[in-house]
Amino acid sequence: MKVLVLGSGGREHAIAWRLRQSPSVSQVYVAPGNPGCAGVAECLTLDSTTPEGFLALARRTGIDLTVVGPEAPLVDGVVDLFVSKGLLIFGPAQTAAQLEGSKIFSKRFMERAGIPTARFISTDDLSSAKEALGQFTYPVVVKADGLAAGKGVVICPDRQTAEATLDGMFSGALVGAAGAKVVIEEYLTGEEVSFIGLSDGERVLPLEPSQDHKTINENDEGPNTGGMGAYSDSRIITAEQREFIMREVMDRTVQHMKAEGTPFKGFLYAGLMMTARGPMVLEFNVRLGDPETQALLHRMDCDFGALLYEAARGQVRPELLKFKADPSVCVVLAAHGYPGKVRTGDAISGIEQAEQTGATVFHAGTKMAGGKLVTSGGRVLGVTRSGKTLQEAIDNTYRACDQISFDGMQIRRDIGRKGLKRWGPQTMKAGG
Ligand SMILES: Nc1ncnc2c1ncn2[C@@H]1O[C@H](COP(=O)(O)OP(=O)(O)O)[C@@H](O)[C@H]1O
Ligand SMILES: [Mg+2]
């Protein structure tokens, strides 16, 4: 089977890497991919990243199954187009992708379906938004309705900041058109967990839980990024929490989406806050997370291609999904200036040495220039490895990171520390 992966980041490198090891897959293509993807797959150049551009490419290459990495093509309707032309693709249709594409759609859906989430109001009018602030205490959360590449959510400590944020949203100054409508919601406290399910539209299979590290600095300080690292360990949630999330979030979402005539097929990602009131959904994404995918797929122990093929054809097969017990860690190496104005073109060295220690280095913001590998984006690499214990996985991963260098490299040294705090450094093996 020939499989095409759409996208160009660390997540897509990890998907291609895992597919390459799938017995059911004979050839992996990535469009457009990156220099790391080129090591495990054939990278295809694209005329355009529109659904039509992807379709033309898939047809020309004789692709049997297409897997979509990022959200934008899904929200643009790439799945609808492929399906209408009889091509197999794994991901949600455009209407179902609204779960991520519109925060208002998502919050209203959760309200209708009875899925636990923060109390909210939504509006497309500045003065009613300001008036609605009176119904909340501080801090309060203001969210742009549309896709905003991780820049559409502002936690406002006081009324003045909230009003200024609303001004910026509605004027377009903050996130452009994405801020023309907003959600204002109650601030929740607790630990954040990423929980991803794989759905065929009727049933949903749980992947292992993971935790992202959003801020640029250690101890969750500084501005938010796309994610500076992640780890996956079965014990991030208890068996009871897992059961609750499956019943009240995953199954409930898939059942209600089907009942409403917009069945959800694809990866359903719930960003959860583990509050004192139980797990609550902060947001849905309609694809795998980045960098959670790098850690998750590193632990995966099954034929990923076969799993996705069956799900795309309409049936998830639980017996095709398996994970290793060992926890895994992905540490992101970011470029100078990130998450602000990023400097590019810095020469990267030491990837081979890092891989010799046993780690896998996923590329995100890299490119070849004059025969040398250089930085080309904010998040440059994702160094990934597992271990018998979380402590061992962390130590293994940082040992590999220390082999790599480029000017201005930024690294958080505390990826996975939350897990260690919870379980202590002498942790038992996951699942043990
Ligand atoms: N209701 C909330 N209470 C507390 N923090 C929140 C809330 N909603 C979002 N956040 C914080 O903001 C981050 C981004 O919000 P999210 O809804 O995931 O939007 P996006 O990923 O599209 O930027 C979350 O990871 C979380 O840290
Ligand atoms: Mg999020």
C-alpha cells in the first residue's frame, strides 16, 4: 500500500517514520515534507496546498491511503474532496472539522451533548462581549473563534486586560479575521492532559495519554508556543479517569456527531483540564497533536498503516492498536527568537551523534541550504526516546539533546518533570 502524509512538521515526520515500519505499507510519501521526512519517505513537491492541489498529487502518484497531519487542509475540506472522487483518506470531513475550526461550534456542541467544559458565552459583537464580562470572575479566558495558530487564547487577569483583549480581537489587530467572533469562558485550574482517540465515525479507540509543555520557559513560565516538548506515560491518568474520559468525552462526542449528521472520522484530540470537578474539555483538535505525536508514535507497537487503512474504510479494529509500556519523551529544540520573530539559517550539527545514542530526531523547522542542514522555523527538531521508567526516558532523551547544537538553540530542561513530581523519581514501570 502506498501512503501519502500531508504536512511538513515534526508530527508528519513521526507519522511517516512509523508508517515506514508498517508491514502493510510499501511506500511512504510526504507532501511537502522536510529534510527529516526525506530520510524515511519520498517528499513530493506541491503546486498548492489547497484540497485540489493535494488531490492532483495523490492521483498522479497512485496513492492508496492519505493521512492528514495539520488542521488547515481538514478545515478547507480536503477529506470531502478526496471522498467525492473515490480516494481513501483518514481525517474528518469539513463539517466535523469545525470542532477545531470554530471554538463557538465546539463549545455549543459540547453544551448540546453534555460534555464537561468551562461555562462560556459567545458573541460577534464588541459591546455585548464587554457587557458579558460581568458574568465572570477573574482571571477570565478570551478565545478567538477561528484558527489562530495557537495565538487566539488570552488569559486575562483583570477587567482592563479583558477589555483591551476584546478590542484587539474585534479590530483584527490580534489574530485577524479569526477574532471577529469570540468565546469568553470561565478560567479552570488543574493539570492539562492531551487525550487522543482514533475514530471511524461510530466508535473510538483511545491512544495513550500525554502531556504537552506549552510555554517557552521552564516551570510553565513565559509566552505560549506550539509546544516545547511532550511525554507519554500510561499513568498520567488513572483507570477511573480514563474510563470517565472515554465515556463522557470521546464516546459522547462520536455518538452525538453521528446523531447530528456530521460523523467524526479521524483523530479526535481532547485538550483536557483535570479539575477538582473532574476532567473538563478546554478544546478539541481534529488531528494528532504536535509534539505529542512524536512521543506517542515512538511508543506505538503495531502496524500503524493497517490501523489507519481499516479506520479510513469505516472500521476501527481494536486488535490492531498496541503500545509499548515504556514511557517516552520528546524534547523540542527551538530557534533563536521563538515564539517571537524567529531567526533562520543557523547551521545544525550533531543529529547523527544524537541518533547514535539511541534517540530518534524528528525534523520540523529544518531545510537544506548549500548542502548543509540549517534552521528554517521556530520549532526545529524533536528529540525523542523512551526508557524503562519515565526518569530513564528523560535522561536518555536529554543525553541525545546534548549532542545537538545550533546558534540560538532554546531548550526546556524540565520536560516530563510533572510526571516525576507526581510519581517520584524511583517510579515503577508504566502499567506495572
Ligand atoms: N478555560 C480555561 N481555563 C484555563 N486555561 C485555559 C482555558 N482555556 C484555555 N486555557 C489555556 O490556554 C491554552 C490554549 O487554549 P486552547 O483552548 O487549547 O486553544 P488553542 O490551542 O487553539 O490555542 C490551553 O492549553 C490552556 O493552557
Ligand atoms: Mg490547545
